[in-house]
Amino acid sequence: MLNRRFLRTKVFQALYAHEQSAGGSAAKHEKELLLGLDRTYGLYIHLLLLVGEMRRLAENRIDGRKAKRMPTQEDLAPNRYFVDNPFLVKLSESRVLLEESEKRKVGWVGEKDLLTQLYKRVEASAEFNEYMAAGTRSEAAERKLLVDLFVEHIAQDPGLHEHVESRSIHWLEDLDLACTMVKRTLETMALRDADIHLDGPGEDAAEEREFITTLYRNTIQNKEEDERLIAERARNWEADRITLSDMLLMRMALTEARSFELIPVKVTLNEYIEIAKAYSTPKSKNFINGILDKLFAEMKENGTIHKVGRGLLEH
């Protein structure tokens, strides 16, 4: 199942594009929203494969050293900590990932120069060398290595950004989102599972589609009323003086609180504050938190918000 924050972020981007189009077709931007979800998922698969490619390059490096004319003892008995990292092995041998990559026709064939560049960056990193020198490694340390290498080195590489841009301008726009999905997969992989669990559409695809279309359409439908409510509670601020990103995030939060009975209000509030940290101004999180906190309290009191089941949880 796709991460709900990822879905909220994609809806936010679609709504922002719709607002910027000054009266453009809402249906057109909704169609682009759904296509964009699929494109971002393809990039996520592409990047997840890349982590596994680092193991193949490390194996090739080991084999090359053994084949030297006069190999050293270190060449003949290499340090295999990295290539034997159980999480890396699981990822590089994942049948689920392979099948998904073949279906979407993504992979790293023909990208030897970039892959070599990335592996050299990984091999030169402090995280890699500390890991290779450690006498013992816990399961947490094995996992942390992959997360750190991906977040701090692979995802930050200018060559990777150029590669992504050359493949698709849409991919470049969604690189941060796709990297977040890869990081989440690495953080949640379980060695006891038969295979990895991809952070993507599956049996819940219909539910995910309903979530994003309902959130998108209802946010547009409730625009005038929600902007009025927000403006009334934003002291010294007129609606047209609130940044577009802040206004959209608050409108989405109000829509979500009303439209989805199973999502706790606290979850909704926290999610939009987190998105604001990435897409709005430094002061936005406090502003959004203050306005939504007032509105949610009033909506609970007047019955506008109705929750059932797990939606009743406050923590």
C-alpha cells in the first residue's frame, strides 16, 4: 500500500497546479495526478534497484582483485561484510522487485559509468569504511548502513540527478518523493519475510484511488467556504495574504477531517504539518497548527467532524 503522506503530497501538488492554472480544468489535473502516481512509483522501483546494484559492483570488484596477475592476501581473502549484508542480499535477490522492474521496463543496463561513480562514492564514505572495519555488526547496524548510504551519498549524487532528469522531467520533480519511499522501504524491511514489501499499489489500489480523488475533488468543491473559515480565524490575515501553499494544506486538512471517518483528527493535523515543513515557509508549521487546532475543536463541537472506529483515536 502506498504511503498516505505520499498520496497527500501528490494531491497537494495537483491542487497547486490547478490553482496556478487560473481556472484550468480540474479534471485534467486529476488525470495528471493519477498518471503522476504511476510515474513516481516507477522511479521508486528504479532507485530501489540501484541500491541492489551496489552489491553487484562490490562483487565485481572482489572478483577483479582475485583475478589480478599477482593478487595480495587481502585480494584472495577479501572483506565481504558489505556484499554479505543480509538486507542488501535480500534486496538484490528480490523476486518481487525484479518482476516489478520488468513490468515497468526500468533498470540500470547501459549505465556502467554512473554505477561505477556511485559505487566509488559509497566505497569512499565514512559510513562504509566504519562498517567494514567493525568487528561485529548488529541487525540494526546492517540496516542503518544501507539507509545512510542511500540518503547521504547515493540520493545526493549530482550524476544521479542528471540521469533522472535525462529520463523524465517528471521524474526529476518527484525525485525527493521517490527517495523518501526508498528510505521507508529500507527502514521497514524484515529479514524474516520471504521477500521485501514494496511501498506501492497492491490489493489496496482501489482504496488509494478513492482516497486521492475524494481528497482532490472535495478540496476544490469546498474552496470558498473553507477559505472563509480559515480567514476568520487567522488574526490580522486576509485570505488573499495567506500563502497559496499554506491555504491549500489547511483546506486539504479540513476536507480530510470531514471526508474520512477512519482517520483520526490528530493524524490529519500531524500529516499536514509535516508536509508544510517540506513545501512551505519555515513559519508555516506553527501557523497551520494554530489555525487547524482552532477549527478542528469547533468542528468537533458542532458535529461537522464525525469519526468512527480507529478514527476516534486521539493518539
